[in-house]
Amino acid sequence: MLTTEALSVLSIFSIVVVSYFVLWNLAQMAMSPVASVFLWRHERRYTRRARALVDRLAAPPLVSVIVPACNEELTIAESIRALLELDYESREIVVVNDGSTDSTLNVLQRTFQLVPAPLAYLQPLPTEPVRGVYRSLSEPGLIVIDKVNGRSKADASNAGINAASGVAVLIVDADTVLEPDALSRAALPFLEDPKLVAVGGNIAITNGSRIEHGRITDVALPRSWLARFQIVEYMRSFLLFRLACAAVNGVVIISGAFGLFRRETVIAVGGYDRTAIGEDMDLTIRLQRYCRTRRRPFRIGFDPHPLGWTQAPEDRQSLRSQRYRWRRGLLQVFWRQRGMIGNPRYGVVGLLVLPYMLVFEVLGPLLETSGCIITLLAAALGLLNWKYFELMIGVSVLFGTASTLLAVLLSDIATHRYMRGRDLMLLVAVSILENCGYRQINSWWGCVGTLQAITGKGGWGVMKRRSFESER
Amino acid sequence: MSEYYLSVEFVNFASRMFWFGAILAATMLSAVILERSVYGYQLIRNQRLKDRYFPYIRRALDGDQTATRALVKCPPRYRLIIAEFLITPLIDDRDPVRIARTLEIVRAMALIPTAERLLRSRLWWRRAVAIRALGLLQARKQTAAIIAALDDLNPLVRAAALDALTDLRDPASLSAIVVRLQDASLHRGRRAAALSAFGKQGEPFLLDLAEIDSDHRLNYARALMLCGTAIARPALCRWTRDPRPNVRAATFEALAHTGLDEQAAALAIECLESAESSVRAMAARALRGWSGSVNAVPNLAKHLDDEWPVAVQAARALESMGESGLAELRGCSSRSDLAGILAKQILWEGRARC
């Protein structure tokens, strides 16, 4: 009797899992035409001549580049040097030393001839106390704010936004390697459209690539399979989901690694939330909410070109703690903004983007993990229909591979990265192999992250960082 | 125990999904391979064409007629690619000699009729490409066609037309640009760039239009920030009495660009007491560098404790007014409040510049 009931539960569960898989993959496929049209239009809109607009303007608007830095002694000097070489002249760089316990501040002082200097500014956003302000004698556009550690990147970013004098603020991670034209590319939509409140950029992974003097000089796939899996994950996330969201003005995540915001709007929404775990998504959704609630014409843009490059964790421990944190951040944002989900007042974000994320990102890992566990149990109890199991594995791998290859195709069109024949073979292998273990581990980490979010446990985690020179 | 039961329909559905997935994955893989092959082919072809035609292009640009003839004789299928090699560098290199020689070569290659044909294309991106190319080449015979493109149905073609007129710098197009200053469908930055390209040539048009179109005075004041000179000052002085605060603020910003005379300075000092902080801030900004007989220092010093944007502009204006302004800042710098820190900052920046 029990067995009959167990079998019928298994049958129903199988149908749910299969339907979920098919639905998820079809959703990915459905995004592709939207993302492709957006990409195509973007390529034709931001031509090389269009990008030269910045040079043709008598006085381009001042952009403040804000670099929150906490224990970044290995990369900070190279990062700042690279920022100083950005091709957008009208910019200032505000580095916020967020109570580093290593020699980040000393490195900055030594490299850029910093001296204590007075700097007057209003502080509309609350932050931990500022200990001192330094300005560079060699680089007039460089300001360093030394503050007490706020235990969040949000606090440091807010301190930078307070001190910024630009009309727009570019928030970048201290270890983000920017393309020389990243700022002028991102600033261009601001010059064109007064309704624009923020622009996000495509973020690529530096692992495996050669970096010289803070610039990417050769792009290649890394040796680590974990990093390779993350590369295709980033492609899917940035070139499928975010492009599709951008096409309908529904961007809900601007990566913390690179985001350009209109300063006055960020201040109007209260800046970064210092209690938010996923502060970048939290801010972007609040911007959406703020503008949509006020029925104010606005736009949040996205540039599909790789504007910034960031290090991906290559060891399991760092990756795991990153994924736990991302998961807690996602759930926190969804809980806080639950009133937006399915609410027509918030337009495409309320009716389409957030429900999609709820079903496929919030619930996805739980369903996937329970699917795996039940399959294992069924196999252990001898209840598994092996023929059906093989079929399902095949469907899962093939659909997963197809959606990853679609992202690779869009990435090729937008960026032409990893173009060697060997890279293509590796990318195909990665898109197949990620379905055989990596996705399942990720889902498991998602479940643990969910548990942490419910119980209120878990910290920021530590990622093993390397200096840029040791990238390859 | 037996395996769990699944309906035949469901298993059939899963099988169909399997084959659908297989076809989808194969299609995607083929698409990736095809895209990469096309891209690779284009790279190789362009490199070959560069290797073959760049020496001719270089020599033709130096005035070698034999090289120009060699370019003219190139197979028709390569002409557009060679045109791209010739024209693209003009985006960054606006050397008039190079532009004129490129135009000569392009004319000799009979590419202007091709561009004219593309201007009439039904595909908007082709029209945009042709417009941009003609602008970069400063093909003034096509100015009228480019001006007409400012009314194209596609906004990106209109944007390309504005870019082209910026590059063209044909005075005949100036009135068309000025008239479209209010056209919000044209990108804001591009409108500013187009006006900046003509410099003070745009000023008379702006002043004439502003006389008959006071509703859009804000835009004219903003435009005069880019190209205004002393000629615009009397009009700007009149506009400082405009009832709209944003117009008054923009007017003072324009006066900061044109420079002040005694009358304008007196108006700026008067408006330092305006009820709107934006007007006070821009009035303070206009006074930056003022060294006439009317002493603005005491009036500006009072505003170091004003709202933040006004205080910043006042402090910067004081710094620019020589010893008397600096003395006010030094006096204020002993204070520990925000105004004191601001004064210290301005004095520090002055010393650092020295």
C-alpha cells in the first residue's frame, strides 16, 4: 500500500520536475529573441562615431568613480592606475578605504603621494565615521576617504557617494579591471537620455586571461574547471537574462563590480542599504520601485560589452561561501520587496521579471535538489524507472547545453571573446559538463543558503584573492 | 518492489522533449560555429585587404595619383570595405587636409553615388551609415540631404544626421540645428555637441530665435553656455529678470561663460539675494573671476553659510577674486563647521595647484 502511494507521489513529482525543466529552458529560449534584438539595436546605436560624442562635447558631465576597498593591498595600486587611464577625462576617483587591516592605505599613500587634505561635503547618506581624507599630489583627481569599517560594501559605497561631486557615480569593486573605454561607453547613454537613472555593464571573468598594468591584454579560458563553469554562468546571466530585462526596462540587478548611477536618484532612494546582503540587487530594485511608484519616466540601461572584468573564485570553499551569500542576498531582497511581485503597479518588473526570478531562481534550487534527493532515494529503494531516468538526464543535459550555447552565441556577437578553436571545444564541453555535477552542487549550496537565510546565520565569507600579475 | 508507473503519454512527451533538446543543442552549436566562421572569414578577408590596399591608401592620402588610380581600379565588391578603411579613421582624426583628400579618393572611386543611393534605402541602418560617412567626409554637396534626415522616421537616423552635421560644420546647416534645439526626440548630448562644433557662429541665430520664442528661453540660455560671447550679454541681462527660476539660473550660467560687464555683475550681485538657491548658486558662479569696480567679495562671503551648492560656488568665486577673496576664505577657515572646512579645502586646492 505504502509502495503504491510512494510510487504515485514519485510519478507526480516526476511530472513537476520535468515540467519545471522544460519551462525553464523554454523561458531561456524565449528570452533569446528579445536579447538578440536588443543586442542588434545596441550594436547599431552605439557605433564608433556615436561613442566619439564624448570627445565632441565641450564639457562632458563629471563622473565620480567610487572604489570601496577593504584589504585590497595586492591589487589596489594597479586598479587605481588603470582607473586613472580611463579615456573619459571628466572624472574624479574616490577610493574609500573601509577600515582595511592590511596595508591598503599605505600602498595608496606611497604610490600616489597622498597627503591629508580638507574636503567639505554634505553627508546625506549615513555611514560609519570618516577618519581622514587624503588627496594626491601627483593625481589631482584622486581622493581617498579613510573610514571605520562598516562591515559592508554598502557603507563604503555610501561614504564614496557622499564625497562625490559628479552628477553620476560609477561604483566599481577594487579588484575590477575596467576596459579603457568602459566609462565613456557607460556615460554615453547618460549624455543621450535625461531619463536614464543607471547603467549596468557586462562583467567578464579575468581568470585565465593575461593582465598587464591593470589592463586585459590576452583573453583565454582558465585552467580551472570551476572558473570555466562560472564563465558560462556569467554569459547566461549577463547576455541572456539581463539583456532581455534591459530590452523591456526591467533590469533588477546592476552588478556591484560595475554600475553607473545618477547620484541624486541614488541619494533619493537612500543609497545602498547597509543591512542588505545583496546590496547591488537591493539598490537596483529600489530604484525601479522608486521611479515606478512615482510614475516618473525613467530608464535603467545595460551595456552588453564587457566593461569590467572580475576574479572568480577557483577553490570550492570560496565559491561556496560566495553562493551562500548570493542566495541569502536574493532571498532577503525578495522578502523585502515581496509587495512588488505580481503587482501591476510595478509594470514589467512586478509582472514578469520578479515572478520569473521567484520561480526559477528562488524556488529552482530547492526543486532541483529535492529532485536529486528523491531520485537517489528511488534508486536506493529500487523504485527508479531507469529508462525514464536516462531520458530525463538526456533532456536536462541537452536543454542546458542548448541554452548555454545560446549565451555563447550572444557573447560571441557582443564581445568576440574566447575565439580560438580550442576555446570553442572547451566551451561546448563546459556547457555539457556543468549539467553533470556543477549545477547540482550549486543547487545544494542554494538550499544551504536558504537555510542560512531562514536561521539568520552565515557571514560574508572570504575569497582567496590573487594579484593581477598572478592571473595566468 | 516494482518501478514507479509513468503514463505512456508522459514518457512519449519526455522522449519528444529529448529529441527537441537534441535538435536545439545541435542548432545552437551550428549557429555558434557559423557565427565564428563568418567572423573569422571577415577578419581574414579584412586583413588581406588591409595588407593589399593600405599601402595604396597611405600613398593616395599623401597625394599620389597612381595610388588613387589603383584604388579606383579595385574590384567593386571591395569598394565599400576600402571606403570603411578610408573613412573610419576620420572619426578621431579631423585633420582638414586628410578629410579633403579622403573625399577626393572616395569621389574618384565613385562611392558618393553609392552613399546617395544608401540615403534612400528602406533599411534605416543603411541610411544611418551613409549619413555618418558623408558627415565624416564633409561632403557639403549632401548637406541638404543630411538636414532632411533630421526629420527621418527612425530616431537613430536622426541621431546619425545630427552627428553628421556636427562633423560637416557647414554653416548652411546651422539654422536647422538651432531650430531643433527644442526637439526632445534628438539626443540631448548630440544637440549640445552639434552646437559646440559651430562655436560662436551659432550665437546670432540663437539670439534671433530667442527673441520670438521666449517659451523656450531655458534652452537658448543653455545653448549660450556653449557658444555665447559678449554679444549675447545684453539679452542675457534681460533674461535675468525672467519670472522662471530655472531660466534665471541658466542665464547666470551662460553669463559665467560669456563673462560679465559692470551691469551683469551688478545683476549677479543683486540675484545673490534671490529666494531660489539655484539662482543664487549660478549668480555666485557667474561672479567667478570678476575684477571690475563693483566689489562682490562681501556679498559672496555672506553666502559661505548658505545652502550647500551656493556656498560651494561662493567659495570658488572668492578664491578667484585675488587677495580680498582669499582673505575672506582665510577668515572663515578657522571655523570648525562645514563652511570652515570648505574654506580650508579651497585654500588647500589653491596651494596644491601652485
